[in-house]
Amino acid sequence: MTRDEMFDYALSQPAAEDSTLHGGRCIRVRGHWIVNESREPDALGLALDLSTIEFLKETEPGTYFQTPHYEGWPAVLVRYEAADDDRLREQIDRAWARRATRAQRKTRGLDG
């Protein structure tokens, strides 16, 4: 998946909006970013829960990682071109679900 494809997929989520964060592009849902630019080359930030982040870092350290700036925060960096496309889409879906309303999650068949 390319950088643009990752942004496009995130933007295709219900209620997703193109926005900016610290001068870079980000995708927001209900005012909260789910994907954002990173200063790390060939990586974007993805907003996920801490347990998912730890799992991804352990199972795919070449793809999902954190710099000291991100450690302890619910965000992980992803080398999008190294990522399995289907798995990355699942993680973007997970990031969206964290910020979506209960009704939006229910529409997609997810638990409220």
C-alpha cells in the first residue's frame, strides 16, 4: 500500500475527514485523528489502543514501531509499503472504530 492509498482508505471510512495536524496531513473522525503524517521517512502514524500496538510491534517489528515520541501513547508508526495490505486495512478499520459513534459501529456490525 502506498502513502496515498493509506490516506485514501482511511478517508473512505464513514465520517472521515481530511485535515491537518502540526502542519501535516491527517484523517480525522469526530475530531480525532486516525492516520497522520510522520517525520519518520516512509511511515505514517496510526491511532490504536495500547494492547494492539504492543501486539503489532511484537509480531511485525519491521512494519509497526514507535519512536520515543510515541512511546506510551495510543499511536504507532507504520511502514506502509512494508505492511500487508489486508492487515493494514484491518488496523485502519480498528482505528476508525475507536473514534466512531456507537451507531456507526453498529451499522458495520461491530459491537457498540
